[in-house]
Amino acid sequence: MNPSFVLQRALPTSSRLVFGCMGLGGSWDAQPIGADELRHAAAAVDAALEIGITLFDHADIYTLGKAEQVFGRLLKQDPTLRERLLLQSKCGIRFADANGPKRYDLSREYILASVDGILQRLGTEYLDVLLLHRPDPLMDAEEIAEAWHQLKASGKVRHLGVSNMHSGQMALLQQALPEPLVANQLEMSLLKHDWIENGTCFNDDQGKGGRVWSDTLQYCQRHGIQLQAWGALARGWYSGAAPQDAPAAVHATATLVQQLAAQHNVAAESLLLAWLLRHPAGIQPVIGTAHPGRIGACGAALQVKLSREEWYRLYVTARGLELP
Ligand SMILES: NC(=O)c1ccc[n+]([C@@H]2O[C@H](COP(=O)([O-])OP(=O)(O)OC[C@H]3O[C@@H](n4cnc5c(N)ncnc54)[C@H](OP(=O)(O)O)[C@@H]3O)[C@@H](O)[C@H]2O)c1
């Protein structure tokens, strides 16, 4: 049975795919945005819209704010665009500065100031979703709830979610919040497969990382929280960009991905995403490529229905070890 996800109810999207905007805006420095960066972003966003994507994922830190800025320019160029898509951004990571090392900050003041910065860079009056980017060891659920009340009441943010948090952290936050968290964005892919590994092998030596994921996957499923998978394209390692010195399992998986993609008559990228989509948790893959051709290559992912055997062949080849 498909779980009824709060985010899908609240934000009907025509595609299960999300476009990750981390690759927009140029380099991670203070160089101003030029015509090249604007053209690059426009081509990527067009390609994403072309394959039916409506949810765009940002973070205040991406290319040091330039990803949001360049996206804001696109929104300004086409005033109809804002209402045709959903904007999600994240806050809570602070880079090293004169006041301290790189750190996480989910204090009320920092959340509120971050959202103002995000809205200003995007040139929009509201965000559809705000994600708390990473768990801050000093976070206080009541304080976050206060920030949330203010953001909601002012109309600046419509829905709240988290990223890189485990079930215990989510439960702690949830008990202070009046509304359900709508999403959790975590690294999940055929390459980074500990999210299944830990449940499948929790009682076996092979499942040594189990402590971290614990029941996060099942917590999100039970509570209707949308799982979003960052790193979904596995950095291109299974679709032509594997480093020469990558482990043998990576090369074997890349070969298998190509073979199955050919059998299903789709590009390797679509096959790879179909592997995530086949899981019953209703995962939304966040694609990080900004290359229009590679974005287009993701477009057939929803049409691929992998058999149980194909899904397991990919999983077992990627883990490089027979299941216990
Ligand atoms: N919540 C978090 O903590 C978090 C962390 C990281 C990322 N994210 C989000 O998730 C999105 C996706 O994550 P990601 O970018 O880390 O992972 P990804 O989608 O697995 O990888 C995208 C990267 O791989 C490259 N790539 C993909 N296929 C390739 C190929 N065949 N050949 C060469 N290069 C290829 C892309 O370059 P090209 O652009 O040249 O194709 C891009 O740099 C991000 O945009 C961001 O929105 C969230």
C-alpha cells in the first residue's frame, strides 16, 4: 500500500523527482553572477521543467547564496514561473568566520534571519518548504517551534521539514510542533545504500552501521513524512563517471546499470532513479546534475518498473557481497 504523504497531499507535484539546485550559480566564492551562470541556470531549469519537475531544492549555502540569487533572476525574468513551481530551501549550516568554526545553528534568531535572506535572494514572498539542514547538537525543540510559529504566521514559509536527521531527532522536534514535519532529506542511492542495509542486516555482522539509521526509514513511512534522497545520481559513478580507482563493485554495478538500462530502453540515469523509486517508502530522488542532457536522461525514471529480481541484482552488486 502506498503511504499517504503529507507533502504529496500538501504539494501535489506532477513528478516524483526533485531538482537539486546546488550546481547553479557558479563557483563557491564571492565572484559575482555573470551571463554564463545565468544561461547555465536557465538551461538547467528549462530541462527540469521539460521532464515535469515542479519541486526545486535549494539551501542558503549553495554556491554561497548564488544558487538562490541566480534562481531569483530567473523568477524575475518570467513572472509566471513562481506559481508554476514549488520552492524548498534549507538553513542551519554556518561556515567558519571570525566568530567560530564551521558549525550548525538552529537557534530561533538564526532560522528567522536565514529565511529572510533566502526570500530576498530568491526574490519571492514565501517558501513552500523550509528544511532544517542538519541536526544542531544545541537545538532546542521549543525554540525551533517558536521560530516556526513566527514563520508560519507571517506567511513566509508554508511547510517545515528536516534533513539529515534520524528518527529520535525528528520525534523530539515533532512533539513541540503543532503540525507534522513534511519531509526528511537524506543521502540515499544505490551507492550510499546504508538506509536498506541497516534494516536488512541489523542482526548480522554485515549490518555494522545500523545504529545511525535505526528506524528512521520506518519512522518516516509510519508518519507520512516524505523521504527525499540527495545524491540520488551517485555522483555519476554508475552512469559514466566512475573514477578509475573506484572499488570493483562500483565498476560491476555501472556495467549492470548500463545493461538493464538498455533492456528497459532508457538512459542509465533513469534506471538508477527507478531503483530508488521501486522502494515502497515513496522516496523522491533529488537530482543534482545541472547538465541539460543528463537532466533529460532522468525523465523516463517513472516509466521503469524494476522486477524484484532486477532490484536485488542491483543492490547485491552494489554492496559487493551476497546477502546473509
Ligand atoms: N540535504 C543535504 O545535506 C544535501 C547534501 C548534498 C546535496 N543535496 C541536494 O541534493 C542534490 C543532489 O545531490 P548531489 O549533487 O550531491 O548528488 P548527485 O545528484 O548524485 O550528483 C550530481 C553531481 O554528479 C555529477 N554527475 C552526475 N552524473 C554525471 C555523469 N554521468 N558524468 C559526470 N558527472 C555527473 C553532476 O555534474 P553535472 O552537473 O556536470 O552533471 C553533479 O556534480 C543537490 O543539488 C542538493 O540540492 C542535499
